Amino acid sequence: MYFKVWVDGSQEPANWSGQTTDTNVTGTGFAGLYGNATNTTGVKFDQFSANPYATTTFTYNSFGRRTGLTDPENHTTTWHYDPNQNLDRVTDADNNLTTSVYDADNELTQVKRADSPQTTLTTDYNPDGTVADQKDGKNNAIQMYAYDSLAHVTTVSDALNNVTTYVYDAYGNMLSKQDPGGNCSAQPAIGCTAYSYDAANQLTGINYSDGVTPNVSGITYDRDGQRLTMTDGTGTSNYGWDSLHRMVSYTNGNGAQVQWLYNLRNLVTTIKYPGALNVTRGYDNAGRWTSVQDWNSNTTSFGYDANSNLTTETFPATSSVVDTFTFNAADQMTNVASVKGGNTTLFSAGYTRDLANQLTSDSSAASGTGSYKYTALNQLCYAGSSNGNACSSPPTGSIAYKYDAADNLIQKGSTTQQAFNSADELCWTASSSASCASPPSGATTYQYDSRGNRTSVNPSGGQAQTLTYDQGNRLVKYAAASTTSYGYNGDGLRVCKYAGSSTQPCSAVGAIQFLWDLIGLIPLLLKDGATAYIYGPGGAPLEQVNATATYWYHHDQIGSTRLITNSTATAPHPASYTYDPYGGLASISESITNPFRFFGQYQDAESGYYYLRARYYDPATGQFLTCDPKVAITAQPYGYALDNPLSKIDPSGNDTTGKCIAAAASFWGFQASFQACVVIDDQGTIAATNAVSLGGGAAEPGLSVQRVNQYSNAKTVKDLAGPFGFVTVGAGVPVGPVPCAGSYTYEHGVNDFGGSSDIWVSEPGFGLGTPGVTAVTGVSNTTTVQPIVQLPSWAGKPAQFILNALPF
């Protein structure tokens, strides 16, 4: 699982007065707005520039399946479907073709990729349609599955035949997980994790058999299913909620509390840190952050363009620093600059991209490595002085990257080779090639346990590393020249670190305690020890505040910290950084302690590893230390960012998909609608949602009932709750005797829990309606998100695919 960290916190503008529609609507009828009766084309939005129309165009077939997307930079991706409406061909903007093969039951069996020689990913099925196994491009089984009579996954096996076993109760709740080599039936149990539930099937406790990993107990809920308490190895945590189901307080096991205040739009206006230290936020009418003020009255303000891209960050007046961000017509960042006093540039970077919108140059990169080239699979193949050469012959002095058929990174630069076993575990790194089983002379070797956790790093010369994990596969001890221990709460979130060896690090004298903001899509670290952190739009670190000073962060296009300034922004600056594409430090100048570095995430100084909440990432090897818990979706157990670290930082592709029925009525320039949906997130949660909308604009009197396809980048179904700004264009035009109607709706906002997370929803619709044209903007409020079924997490993506394929 990976986490997305945005530099900009784009949301919808305060008004949509710049919205336009095709002027041919009345001249060509239905085809004027939608191309023809079976294909829809996109909405045009005026960006108030010299070229007023920045158009993203979508095309659909008669079954409502998307067949094309052309962005404002005229980059086109196309999708093709077989007669059964299975997606069988995808051609990206660089003309790379990926084909898919299905069996007679319309089950996806092969994905033939665009590389040469061509690699094929394979999925095998049981007679009942459950997935039997998934194979990578080397034909190694990524995972193999067995099931009970209710299609619950009972065993998962990897390529090394390490078997994890699961047991469920009659309600589908997981009762136990048996690790490879474990025995839940033994007395005492070995390698066994047991789960308990209340009468409402809510998790109440987790027990680990090793006697070392802290058990979790006392998980209680209110009548609305909101968690109230949890007891774990750190103590008892408490959660507070208001009448609108918003979390208003969290007290961790160490007794530290954070509180949140909201406005009537469910936006967080104040975060109360321990010690009555308040951070306040301001918003405009579109719900975009306009300011953040810390408890020392330091205010940073934010500005946006007409498409709600974050374009300026104006830091406190004492520094005279303004960060500006420039975007192209496709809302891709082309330049960032940190300027003091209007004329002194502290940091700047210019960016270009290829037809597939991948980064092709970065003017701020280390010398000779600022141009980038990609394979047909969109994998980074070199960082060099230019990008005109083929991947097979990078320019002299380039950092070259190569990958095997299973997408493992097997070469970094001209001197580092990496070998992997059949389970995609890193065997060794060296300056020459050899088999996994026979490391070359001078190699650094790596070892893993049966659960797929990296346990040791052994260089031929120098300091070895030993890594220890608890039964939840969480790194609890890192030992090299010195030892550091880590503690976690019952949710697996790291809550302390201790410079020493301890099985109870959070209670050790001198331990550094962590406090987290829990209400966004991902937890954000508010404090580690005595140092506090404040965030800006999109969850990017904005300030570091300690007992003696305050520092401000300045970021590049993927959110990496490039410069840190003090209150007056005087040189020498407290810190500056340059990175290689996979996050290794190419240069560093630092006079303060700062953990937030590559893509704005937390790096442990003792190991160099990045703590990314679900897993730890090693930038030296471009690998995660532990297997992806969502490997059934990503098909990359340890790889980072789909081998494209400059353009992607969330390769798990979290999203939701839905099918809806919408009814709308337009009158006197207003439109009201009601929508009922069935939605699925990629974690396997199926839910029913209801939404009501009210907007105004150009709305001719009329009625319509439409079938709507819903697509969203929401991480889970619950993130669809609450208010969203929306814009809708639609038309009702008879097609023969049938009163057809079509529409396209785009929604944008933040999740209902008050976080800064940027959520968009795209909804093309087609159905029946009275003649008339609408172009309205307003507010849509999802009032109900009711989970119906929880599928196994691996089944989330297949279920979304099936839902998308349904013609109704």
C-alpha cells in the first residue's frame, strides 16, 4: 500500500462563471453537446487565459463505457472493448498498446503488455470463478489462493510456498490468521493472530500468540458505530465525536490529546495541539484553504487559479518569501519558485512532460541527471543530461535503470546490479551480475523471514543491519552500529521510537512520543517529541515548530522538501536537499533536525528508511522492506511507485466505482436532483449511497431519469460522504420517438471528516428526459453511505471491474 501526498490542494473555484458549453447545441441537437447518440464529449472550462478553452474530452460507446480521453494538452488515451464489453485494448498517449484476454466466463486471464519482448501477466480461476493464482511476467506465482464453501480466502501461498491460513465465523468475520509455519491449534498457539467481535460484528480485540506483540482489547463503539476506546501496548486511546459524526478529539495511549473544530461545511477551522496550542485555517467560498495561522500568530496564505490549482504560498511577512506554482492547460505543474522580496530566488525548478504526462525534465535535479526517459511500460529507464537516446543507450553519465519481467528494479546506475528470487525478495546488490543463489564477490546480501519481511542486510565490508518485526509485520527494532526500537498502537500506527533496545519502547525513559492527526485520508504527524509540525493544502508539511524556532518548508512537484527557511529567510538556510529519482539524497545541507524529505515523508535518521505508515521504504534499493498487503492489486510485492517514481506516488490506485440512478427536475434557472448508488472501493467494501443536489445557472424546465456511472479517487466509500461542489451540463433531445437525455457531472471537495484530502467524482449519465439544456453549478451532499457487504480486500478491484462492465 502506498500513500499519495499532493503539493497542491486543488478544489473547485468559488464560481463557475467561466464555464461554457458547445455553441452548436441548438444547431445540431443532441449531437451538438454529446457528439452523437452513443458518444459523449467533454465539458469545456474557461481558464480565463489567452486561450480561453482548456478542454478535456471523454468519449463513450453505446454501453456507457469510456472509449477515449483527450486532455487539454491534446494527449489521447483510448480504450477498446470486445463484444461482451470486456476491456481488451488500451493505447496510451505514447501509443503503447496493452491487450487483455478473457475466458468464456468473461474472466480476465491474461494481460499482454506493451514491452518488447512482450511480458504477460496471468490469472487462473477455479470453476466457481474465484481466483486460483496470479502470475507475474516471469510466470512465477505472486499469490495462490484456496477458499471455503462461502468463497472466503482460507489460504494464501507465495512463490516460496509460504502459506498463510485464515478462519472465519458464520458472519464472514476473520477469527484467526495463521502465519507460515504457525499452528493455531497448538497449545499454546504458534504464529496465530486471533480476532474478536461484538454482536454488531465490530472488531473488539486482537490477540497475538507470540507473547511479545501487545494485544489489543477494549475496542468500544457508540450506537452509530464510531469508535470510542481502544487499549493496546501504549495504554488506552479515546475518541470523541459530535452530533454530525465528526471526530472532535483523540487522546492517545500516552495521554496526549488533539482536538478539531469545524464550520458548518465540515471543514476543520482549528486544530488544538497539546498545551492549548491552536492552528487555525481560513477558507474561501469554494472550501479552499486561504490561510494557516500557528499559535505564534505566523500566517501563511494561499492563492489559486481558476481551476483551483494552488498557485501561491505567501509566507509570514518577516520572511518576504512567496512560493509560486505554474501549471499548463492540463493542470500539470510546469514551474515552482521560492522568491524572497520579489527578486531573490531561493529555489526554482522547471518541468516538462511527455505525451503520457510523465516528467521528462527537471531543471533543479543534480547536474547531468535532469532529463528522463521511460520504457513502453512507463518505467523510468534513465536520468541523464538529455532524453533523446533510447532506453538501451542512455547518455554518458546517466543513472540507468533496468527491470526484469516481474518489474523488479535490477539495475541502478552503471555500477549497481540487484537480484531477486521467485518471490521478488531482494537477494543481493553488487557491481556485477550473477544468479540469486550465487552472489558475486563484494555483494551486499539480504535475508527475509517466511512472512516476507526483510530481516538483515549484510555488506561484504562495513556495518551489518538486523531488522526485527512483531507478529503484525511491523518493524520494532533496527540494529546496526546502535539499536533503535519502535512502538505501535492497535491500528499499526507508529507512536514512539526509542534509542535503545526495548520490548516496551513507548514506556522507556527518553522515548520520543508521536501524536497524529487522524481525520484525513492518511494520518499526519503532529508531534514527535517536543517538535510540532503544521500542514498546508494537500497535507504537505508547511511548518516545523520547536521550543526555540519556527521553520518553513518549500516543496517541488511531487512534494519533496527542497528548502527549509527560517523566520527571516536569511542564508545560510537551515536545510536544502536534492534527490535521485528513487529518493536517495544526491546532496544535503542541513543545520537542523528535519525528518520530512523525499515526497514530504518521514525519514528515520538511524536507518535512512522512510516510514510510510503501512510499510518502510528503502531509497537505496528502491524497495519496501515488507510485502505489499495489497499485492493482489498492485502485483508488485516490494517495488516502489510502479517503477515510475517521478510521476507516481500512489500505485495502488485507490478509488471507488459506482452505478447510480439519478432523477432531476429543472425549473426557473434551478435544478434539484436525487441520486441513489451502489459503490465499491478497491478494499472490497460495497455500499449504498444517497445524494441530494441543488444548483443554479442555465436550466430550462424539464425532468430526467438517468443511469449514471460514477468514478472517484476516494480511498474508501466513506470518503464520498458530505458536501461537494459540482458542475453539470446536460441536454434532453428526442432520438426518434425516444425522449433521450444525457449529462456530465463533475464534483470536487474534501472528505466529510474535515481533512485536507482532495476528492473528485466524475459522473457521465444517459437516460430519458424532456427537451432542454442545463448548465448549472451548486452543492451536492451525500447524506447516506451505508456499507452492505465487505469482500476480501483482494476482491475489491475485480468487483469494481465487474460493476463497470454491467450494462445497466
